[in-house]
Amino acid sequence: MMRRYAFTMIELIFVIVVMGILGKYGVEFLAQAYHNYIFAQVNNQLQADAEMAVETIAARLQYRIKASVIGRKSSDNTFVAIQSASGTQYNILEWVGSDEESFRGKTAPYWSGIIDLDDSNATYLASPGTNTAEINNIIDALAHNSGTDINDSAIYFVGSNSNSQQWGWTIPHAAFIDQSNAMHPIQTDANTSVLIPKVGSFSGEDVYEYYKLAWTAYAVGIKDYDAATNKGTLTLWYDYQPWEGDDYTKATTQSSVIMENVSTFQFRAVGSVIKIQVCVKSDLIEDEKYSLCKEKTVF
């Protein structure tokens, strides 16, 4: 019969020490590995989120009417032309968007962007190749049946008024009562290639050969910003018409969440080129002052 010998005291102590070392550093190793995994996952998600945010904004901003862009202070709603918006206090980016969807049409543009000056007068503008009935259908679909239609739209003469005070950006303000501002409110006629002034007439106004049609302004900024956590909700406001007396703060203005947990939204312009920056944070690493930023330049 084989005899089994017990461990000696030295062997027991050695085993206990080795197991203790393995236990201590093994747990720390696993904890660090898990931390690194979580951090990598959060980092990848933040990168994707920030990229999506700047792309969402840029997709709309690229079709802006360049002369319309302003920076606004949400604290008091004052504004300046985008080129003068320096400093973080300008936290709302706002512009009038050209109706690119109607311009593309299905097989041909629904508005041509051209005025036949020889066939126009103070009471109407002839726009060959334009189909206001089809434009109305597109606007109705994009506005999700909010009631906005082509009779809420306006045109901007390319190369005309660039004064930021002439776009209806003041909050509050009344609807335009004539055609003397940068945007010219229009309405439809039985002749779908004709644009009728909705208010006043074009008498005494400089009418240009080229125009852009718009039915909404856009605004982007951080809503419900929490100074304690340095986070808020990046929001897009749309379907409002400054020439109708609307602004982005009105209850009737539509809004959409671009991204939550946004710590920073900044913008600046050099000439007509705009650079936007979005920084996002994560609740999973709340104890660490970590956020990830993405930038995009929009020409």
C-alpha cells in the first residue's frame, strides 16, 4: 500500500503565497482588461455618433443660401452674420435652406431658378420650366402634412441682399408686408410657371435673373444643456419661415433630435466656408473627463 505524505508547512506557505499573488494580480489584470474593452467600445461608439452628427448637419447645411447664415446667442436671441460669430456664446447656427428636393425633381427640376425678365412685371414673375403644382407636392411631403405648402415659400435673388438684418431673424418679428427684404414671399397662380408676390408687388424692387426657392429655415444647437454634467441634446429645428414671422423657438416649429449627450457644438466661418465641430460624451465613463470630437468643413 502506497503512503501519501502531507504537504510540509513550508510547502503550504509557498502555495498560499503563490495563490495570493496570482489572485491579487489576476483580478487586477482582468479588471484592467475589462476596463480597456469597455473604453474601446465606448470610444468606437462615440466616434460613430460624432461622425453621424456632423454628417447630419452638413447634409442640410450644404444646401444653405450662403448669404442667409447667422450665429445666434440663445441667451438673448441676438444674432450676427456667420462671419462675425466669434466666441462660444454664439451657440445656435441658423440658415435658410434652398429647396433642393424640388429642384432635383423626378426627371427634371420643378423650379428652374431662372426668371424671364422680359416676360415678367410687378405682379408676377415668369419662370420657364417651373411647375409650382409639383413643388407643392414635394413641400407637403417633406413637411409631413404640417400645413406648410408652396404658398409659405419665398425666393431669394442670387447676388442680391446679403444684409443679415433683412432675413427675418429678429425674435420676435412680424411677417413681411412687402417685397423689400432679402426673401420674397410668393404664392401660386393657375399658370404653374408663374410666381406671384404674396405681399405687395415687385414694383420698384430689383428683380434678378437667377433665384433660389426656399420653404424653410433651419437651426442647430444644444437643447437642455446641463452645466453639472456638461451635456445636452443636439437638436435640429425646421419647418419655420422667418418671412412669415416664424422663428425656431415657436411651438409650431418642428424639431428633431440629432444626438444626446453632446458636450460641445461649435462653428466658425471663413468667407462662405463653414467648419462645424461636435463633441460627445458617454454615461459609461462618467468619472472620467473624456469626450470625443469630430469636425467637418462645409463648402
